[in-house]
Amino acid sequence: MKYISTRGQVAPVNFTQAIMMGLATDGGLLLPEQIPHIDTTTLHSWKNLNFQELAANIITPYIDTEISSLELKTLIQSSYTKFTHPEITPLIQTGDLKILELFHGPTAAFKDIALQFLGNLFELLLKRSGQHLNILGATSGDTGSAAIYGVRGKENINIFILHPLGRVSPMQERQMTTVLDPNVYNIAIRGTFDDAQKIVKTIFNDLEFKQRYHLGAINSINWARVLAQIVYYFYAWIKFSNGNPDKFVNFAVPTGNFGDIFAGYIAKRMGLPISKLILATNQNDILTRFVHSGVYQIETVRPSISPSMDIQVASNFERYLYYLVGEEPKQVHNLLQELDNTQRLQITKAQHVQVNQEFAAVAVTEKATLEQMKATYEQTGYILDPHTAVGVKAAQAYSDTICLATAHPAKFNTAVQQALGRAASIPQNLQGLLKKETRCVTLDADIGVIKNYLYSKLEP
Ligand SMILES: *Cc1c(COP(=O)(O)O)cnc(C)c1O
């Protein structure tokens, strides 16, 4: 399988190159040249597979022969050993709700599903090439810990994660700083998340530094993250339909950077019987406004009780745009230029009709989110985390819908307490964090200071 850039300025690359490249060198995002199609007979024949077997079948056509089928199976097996549920992503029914629990990984958020896989994939590809990778990233909470758990203890990878000092939740901070493996470097900066992100971006823009130190990113633009997330859409559909290709389903997806729901979009294009993808946003509703109006207009971020969805520019949205404009990189380029110049882009009427065939969208207020948490708890005893609650609320008007549960409620107990008057009990993998030893340096939010720190760790 070859991979191409949404901006069309990169000669097609193979799977390995696409994964190591992360962001395409022309600033675009990488996509497979064709999306494999799964016919209904094949789909039906998969109905008794477990999660790992299904993953191997779905991922194989995207890799061709670059990774042998045995290597891939081993890689998938080891990626899901740290999950605490035997089904990895169980579909559960509580009252009228169908919930796909994606939070049984080591950091109790859905990002583990992709980042455990990506960590192992990096390790395999680096061993082959004899190279070394230094991952650098900024986090406001969930991504940092999931990334750290994805690569901790791996020989040919170091990871440097910047977080804003005192501005991530105590649980999130501990999840990162209690990882003591020698290849993990936590940096608390005296500043905001935006400061941290700016520093990381500036360092990535220093191409000489980036190349000399084999700097890599682990954010949601890596194709392997989308790829790993396609699997649970298939898994959930099989549990829902028992493999009957006439049974269509909707998915409600709590959305921030458009990574999770884009994986659902690819699953739909592969032939999975999905009627609608229900895009659920919190008060940061740029994507909902886009689905309703055909206009993508950037506003300022307003912090919410579902912080992992507090974004304005959704990094995976460009991938969807590429398909929407008929796979024409020139048009993607023009639309993005419009966005750059005016903070706004607008699609055509015909394209807008298409968007509404594929997606429904609902923005959910803070108040409605808390009310949904309370209502679900009172009706069924089930505790939703605030991100999942946004999706459940958005799904209200639709039948035959599976709601994706993206985080364990105990990670967001302040909101749970506020909504229910009680906290969620802490799952085993998050227990005892407050008593564990930590390691973290605190540095000024200054590009020179951060670079010096990196130099000191990167040069023996
Ligand atoms: C990252 C995250 C989301 C948003 O997912 P995207 O792929 O960015 O749309 C939703 N909920 C939780 C808990 C998350 O960590």
C-alpha cells in the first residue's frame, strides 16, 4: 500500500515511511492511496473473531507485506496485554444505552488503544532500521500519559512530554510523573498549555535540530493511530449485528481533534454498515457548526468539564476534507489557504449535502452534560465520564446507536462528584498513584531553556 499526502506534494511512500514521517513533509497528512473494501461475505465470516484476530484482518491490507503476518500478530497481541478487560473494547448494554467501553487500557482513556499499538510499531520499525527516535510532545492531560505508557521502557525511543505546571489534574499529573523508566522525561513548564505547545512547534520547525536528533511526534496525525482505531468500530458492529450485513448502526462519538470519528468514517468507507456518524462536541463546537452550516470558522477555546475535547482546529479534519473535495490536493490547499487568511473556510452546497449524508452533529452544553450524567446514573446506575456523556446526550434522538465511552469516569471525578453527588470508584490501574514515587523537572517556558535541557539529555 502506498500513502499520499492530502496536499499532494509528497511522492507516494510505503507504510513504514508513512509511520516514521508522521506529518507529511509538505505539511499535509498521509492517507492510503486506496481504502480497502470489505465485502459482506467476508464481514460475516469475521463474526466469531476476537479483538486481536479482527485487528490483524483489518490492518493487514494497509501494510501489505512490509510486516509479516506473524510479526503483525505478535505486535497486536503485545499491544493489548495491559488491558484489564478480556474483550479489550466490550460493548455493554445498560438500560436503553449501548456503550462501547474504550477505557480498559493502562491510562483509562481510549487513546491507549492506538498508542499501545503505535509504541510497539515504532519499536519494531526502529529495530529494523537501527535508528533511534526522540518523541517530543505537549499535553494538557490525556495524550501525554497514554503516549508515555505506549513507549515506556522501549530501547530505541526516548519520550519528552511537556505539561503546564499545576494545570493538569492531579490524577493526570501522577499518571505521567510516576513512570520512572529511564527513557521517559517529564517536563513541567511554568506557563500554560499554549506556551508548551508553542515551544514544541518551534522546536519542530527547526528542521536541522529535528533531523539531527531524530525528533518524532506522537499526536493524532500519525496514520497508525487512525488505523488502530478503525478496529473497534468493526468489533462493536459485529457484537451489535451478529454479523448480519443488513443491520445498520449509528455511532455517537465525543469529538475533539476528529481522530476517533475519522476512524469511523474510514470504517464506513471500507463497507461497514454504518448509517450515521454522530459527531458530538462540547461548547467548543466548531465541527458541529461546520456540519450544520458548511462553514468552518475558528473561534477561541472555552475550557470545559470535558477538557480533551477543548479544541478549535481539529488536526484530522484535513483528512476528511481531502475526501470531501473528491481527492483533489489542489482544492484542499486552496481551502486551507482560505482558512489561514480568514480563519474561515466554506464548502460548496453539494459538498454540504454530502457531509449531512455521512454525519449528524450535536453540540452539548456544560449544563446538559451534567444533567445527562445524572439522568443516566439515576436510570441505570451507570456512571458516564463527562466526554462520554456529551456523546450519549447527542445520541438521544437516534435509535440503534452505539455510544463510544472514551474515558473511565474516575479520571474526571470532579465532574462526576458535581453531577451525581458521589465519585466513581477508582479502577485498579489508577489506584495508589498518589503514593508512588515521581520524577519530573520544572523549567521556565522558554525555548532556550527547553532546548538546553534536550541537548543535555540527547548528547551523552
Ligand atoms: C482525546 C479524547 C477525545 C477526543 O478524541 P479525538 O480523536 O481528538 O476527536 C474524547 N474523549 C477523551 C476522553 C479523549 O481523551
